[in-house]
Amino acid sequence: MIRRGMRWRFKGKLPTSFSIVMALCIINFMLRLIAFFAIPRFSPTKPDAVHNYPIQYQGGAIYFVQSRLGKYLDHSLWPTFVLIALLFLIMLVFHRDKIERVY
């Protein structure tokens, strides 16, 4: 007999707050992913007046991006952790009565 494990789900419809925070988390992740794939294709390897923020990839290549994009990439991981913690807070504190176990 294969045991799948225990899961948690909301009874009925998802709470709006949970849906909004989950959407923000997914959007933030997708923006980071798109930026990391686009930087090597579209960013210069030498700084200029607009592209002055260095981003170093693991292979050693350094690309220069706009300072807003560089600061976003440097600091956007923490909001992802905060959003995930907020998801657990919403699920286990605010809507605890709407949670059920599924086996």
C-alpha cells in the first residue's frame, strides 16, 4: 500500500488575502526569473551612463544593468521570504478554522 502523506487545504473557496499574497509571490518570482535570463542577452558588458550597476553571474561574466533593475535583483529575495511567511500566517492564524487535512 502506497501512502501519499498528509496535505492541507481550505474548505470551500480560497480566502482573497491568500490569493493576493500568492499572486504577489508568483509575480515576484517570475520577474526575477525573466530578468536573470534576459540580462545576458540584452545587457552590455561594459558600463555606460545608463547601465552602471554590475551584476556578476556564476560563470564570471559581469553585465551592467540599470541601477533600478540591479537594486531590485539584489533585494527582491527577502520580500519573497516575507510573502511566504505571510502565506503561512494567513493560513494558520487568520483562517485556521477553514483548514482541513486531506489524506
